[in-house]
Amino acid sequence: MIVVAAGHGTLRPGVSKLTETVDVACGTSMLGQVLRTVNRVKGLWPRWLVLNGRFRHQIDAALERDRVGGYAIMHQHRRRGAADAVRLVMEHDRTARQGDAFLVVYGDMPLWRTETLRRLVEMHQSSTATHLPRPMISMVTVKIGGADSPRILERYGRVFRDARGRIVNVVEPGDARAADLVTTTSVNPSLYVFDRAWFLSHYDRIRPYPRADGHGDEFHLPPLLAVAAEEEATVAELVLTDPEEALGVNIPAELADVQAIVSRRSTAGQKTTAE
């Protein structure tokens, strides 16, 4: 299991967004919220947390305040993207065995429910046990365009399918043709399970994504979906029923939205307990 949290994003100058508070009542940080959710899923071991050196001390302090532990730490010293962060762990982890799979969760996605993570892992494991060939990738998707679908989701990578409905690619809206975007009805919120051996053997197939901000190229995870499709490798799909779970945080307004949802969930949970 891996939590990828190596991002350099900020909402305030010089402050990692992963340390921003999402549970105002309890004072829990964004990353702390993610790790607590992951910790409630049984059987996810070992647990790795990938950090960048720039915000290491801020994140260490936040997690100490949140009292969240049990993670081995890996540092991504250069800004090279999520796929590279995963590769670092996969090549370093000597406890992994042939056939192992791993869950990837991003540190700026604090609204995932424990049950969603559990269902994705169980779906991948169940498919592995019953299907030939077994899935190389299992992923969550979420439908867009509905009355209850947050408009922000339309900025996520669009899921492209073949005539049989199988996932063959994920393309960022800015990189896709307008005519093609009209045909897509779901997006990729970046929650995955990968077969470890398959990931390592296909990492070199990921094309570097050029940055326009002066930093070097990055290596992202979605291109592996196109690689899997080219090989006709199985990609299993879990369709998300609650689109709010897929909301991440990149700007202050999104942080405020997430804080409101966390507060509403907490209030609903307290009412349920009282009843």
C-alpha cells in the first residue's frame, strides 16, 4: 500500500497544502485525514508515505499533531510526478512478493471513505482470484453531468472507452479535442490498485509530461491505462456512487468546500450515534 503525498502544492505562500486543516472541529490536517481513512482498511501493509524534501518538516509536524503514524517514509528529492514516486517505493520495498498489488491514494484527496478503499482493494483481489487474465489495474471512476455531480469534476481526466465499454485511456480535458470530450461521461479521480510486477515492467512505457512552469518533466499514472489497453490487459472499474468523495484540494475555495463536507459528515455521524 502506498500513499503518494509528494506534491509541492500550496494554498498559502510557503505552506504545504497537505498541512491545511480539513476537519476544523478536530484540527486534523488534509494528509492526516487521508491517513486515518487508510488506517481503517485492514490488511494494507506495508504502508508507505512519499514526501518531498521541501515540506518535510511541516508535514512531520502536522502528522505529529494529528497523532498519525505507522508509515515508512520515502523521499522524492526531485519533482518528477506520482508515477515516479510510486516507482521509488516499489524498487525499494524488499518485502513485496511476485503477484502483490498495491493501492495508490493521493494526499490531497481527503474525502475518500474507508468503504470505498476497501471495495476497490477487494474488487481487485476478487478479480485476481476468479478471472483469467487477472486485472493489472483497478481504478475508481465517477460519472459527470448529473444533477448531483460537482462541476469541478469536469476538470478531471476524461475516461475514454472502446466500443465494448472498456477503459482504453484517460486524457486531460486540455489535451483532448472538444468533439471527443462530448463523448465522455466519466472521469478519473486517481484512486488505483496496480499489480506490482506489471507496474515495474511497464514503467518505462510512460511518456514524460512536460511542465510549463520551469520544472522538469513529470511521470504520471494515467498513461499506464493506455499501455494496458494496447496489450489488452484487464482494467477493472469501480464506479463511485457519491461524487463528493472524488473532490480534491488545489485552491482555497476547494478547501472551504471540503471543510464543509467534513463538518456535515461529522454532524451526520453524531446524529446517527445518538439515535
